[in-house]
Amino acid sequence: MTLLGTALAPAGASTGSAGGGGGGFRPGAPGVGDAYFPNYGNGGYDVRHYLLKVAYDPPTDRLTGVATISATATQNLSRFNLDFVGLTVRSIKVNGRAASWSRTAHELMVTPRHGLPKGHRFTTVVRYDGVPITQQLVLGPGFTIEAGFIHPDDGAIVAGQPEVAASWFPVNDHPIDKASYTFVVTAPAGLQVVANGRLLGRTRHGAKRTWVWNAPEPMASYLATVNIGQFDTHRYRTHDGLWMYDALDPDLFDEAVDPVDPASPTFGGIARDSFARQGEILDFLEQRFSRYPFSTGGGIVDDYDNLQFALETQTRPIYSKYFFTTPANGDSVVVHELAHQWFGDSVALAEWKHIWLNEGFAQYAEWLWSEEEGLGTAQEQFDALYNGIPADDPFWQVVIGDPGPELLFDNAVYFRGAMAVHALRLEVGGRDFFRILHAWTTRRASGNGTIPQFIRLAERVSGEQLDDLFQAWLFTGSKPALETAAAARVSASPPAPSMELMRR
């Protein structure tokens, strides 16, 4: 996704060194060193918790916020940065004392009154307000979508990747620094507020209502979401006791999938039925991955025409209504986003170039589900793609193990990514394949991972040397050759299925 625009430093902002700046104290780095997005995230500290108290007024699109950030210094800090764009900072305190600060296009640089020693826990409180910026993403000629902090008529949708958080709260905006979150959100009393985690309570005060949501498990910042609007909500437990919270825009039930045929199914009806299968889908994924990594689940669908992707916002994915055109499509996208709860959320990528660890496995989960539903085996889907896409197609030129920022969400990352997963399964056999998935999702739960780490794990579990396999499927910009038996198998396979433009 594209970076946001410049945010000017307000009058009165200043720079300077901390009072404890001597004795080896130095500023934290303005980025975590991601090869694709060097300004994302910040160095010198580790965030433990975000308490986000925000009030939102839909008629004016104005957000007023107080972010309380609890962190630990990982070096002797004289100054530290937060990622923050577009909104006006009113004041900053560090450990209860006023701090000086300045801004650049992407960075909010905070200088506390005294230096922060390594290992020292500290609390930063930022007061801010303004109209959050919505990103306009051009995916092709005449095809522009919205992402980030989105402003539908009745409220707000927060969904985007890789960067969204910095558009609505100050943050260490990179998946390498996960934290827990508490959301205290005030909105007009007639609207619902749905966020990550579990609803702790809501309080009415005049024409406003305040909602409190808590997400205790470590979460990458781009997965944090707050959605405000008209929703029909459904709170329930799955058969094994997992709390679920679903939110569907009631207008979805008035809008037929086929507008020419008023009797056709509605987006809302299909989404409701697919959501009703979430417990079944989670059981299916648990059997193949490991125990579901979070304490709650659910999903959100808003009736907003220009939301044209689904995102695995932790515990409660957000979906475009356009995925719910048939029951099979609806079930499949739910499988995809729920698979991300393991691959991408619980085990987050350590750098954005490792995106295959997210999308390849989520796409492959759809193939496994298709097999379970009798709609086509994983092998048939692999064969169809391999046989149907000629060797000179640009699809094969994408190096999915390191696609570059411009191709981060290219179709090849998803579909060739799933093919790479299947190639691993064929190489090591089904038993070791699922042992690898279980080991990866349990040993790195609540943490981060890289492709080299996954390869080493796969080799340890299987006892096989897999460098050639992964070199061909992840790091070569050409169509991989198949073994003789595999080539014979695909020779009579059907044409490749179409690949949707909507990003998941």
C-alpha cells in the first residue's frame, strides 16, 4: 500500500535532547530496518500495551483521541519516534511529565524530560484530533479502492495493509512489535462499535455511547480495527465454548446479489450463513494447524461499495460484501481469513518480504477446504494452475519469496504461493507436512517468523534437504519444472480457475 502524505508539525512543537541525554543515551532509530518499508516502525523500545480512548463524530469525520502507550526501553533512550500521520498532536507526556516533540512526514519524534534507561518501563500519553486520512489505492486503470481509515456515510471502517494504524493513533507501526490493546470508543448512541477481542461493556451518556473492547493477545498494529456504524450483531459461543461476535450491516439483507433478480440471495443472507459455519471451519483448521490461537472470534461485513478486499483483522476479520455472492465463495473467504489467524496474526511476518508465509498458506487453506467440501482437491487446483498458465505468463516471473513492495499482494503471491505449499506437501508427504504446520504455528505462536526459519523447521521435521524445492518455488522468476510423474499428472488437467482481483 502507498504511504500517506506529509503531516506538518503544529505550532509550539520543539526538538531537543533529553535531560538524561549523556552517559550513552541516544535516539531510537526512526525505523526497524524493513527492506521494503524502511520508515515503518521504530527502534529503541518495545510496546507492551495500547490504551486507545477515541471519540468519533460521523457527520464531521472528526476523531478525538488519547493514546496511552506502555513500553519498555530496549536501549538508553534520549528520544524515540512514533509513526503518526495526518492528525494534529495537542500534547505529549512521558511518565506524567510534558515532553517536547517534532514531526516529519511520517515520524512523531518525542523527547522526554529525562533519558529512559534500558529496561525501564515508561508510559507515553498523546492527545490528538483531526480527520483521519483515507488511502486511495490504484490497482489498475480505472480501478481505485479505499483502505486505511475509511469513512462510510454512517461511521467508520478501519482496514488496510501494510500500513493503517498510523492514520488514527500514534504507534510503533510494524508487525515486529506486537502489543495488547484496549479500545474505549465513544460514538453516537444509535450506532454500534465493533473492534478486536472481547466486548467488556458499553455505557450510555446522553446522545453518546462508550464501548470498551479488550484484545489481550499480542497483535501487529495493522490488524487493530475499530468499526462504527449500523450493525446487526450476534454474540454466541461455538460448540467448544469460544466466544464469537459477528456484525453485519442490516442493509446487506435488502440488497440482492443479482440486482436484476429481486428474488436472488442477498449479500447479508449469504454472509450470515457463512458466518454460521465459523465454528465448523475453525474445527477444520485446528485439525490441520493447531489449537485456535485466540480467546474470541467473529467477523464484520459493512454495506460499503468501495470496500473491495477482506482483511484478517485479529480475532474479527473484515470482509467486502462482494465476496458473498454464492455460499461457496462466502465459505471460502471465511476459511482464508480464519486461516490467517494462525498464518499472519498469531505468527506474524518479521519483515514484509516474507508475505508468502501469510498469503500462501491462507490460500492453501481454501484448497484444503474445497477438498473437504467435495468441490475439487488441492491436487486438482494445483494441476489446473500449472497446466493452464503458460511458461511465458508474467505470473511465473513474480519471485514470491521476495516479491518487492509493488507486488506484495500480486495474484502470484496467493496462487503460486499456494502451489509452493502444495509442492512442499508432495515432497515431504502428508504426515510430515501437517507436522510442519503444527510445529510452526505452536512454536512461534504470538511471535514472528521468516521464510528461512520456516525452511529450517521444515527440514528438521521432515529430515529432508529442501533447498532446491524452495529455490524453485519461492525464489525463481520462472515456471518450476515438475518431476516426470507430476508432469504426467497435470497433462490432462482442466484450465486454470480465474483469480479474483479483490485482495484478501
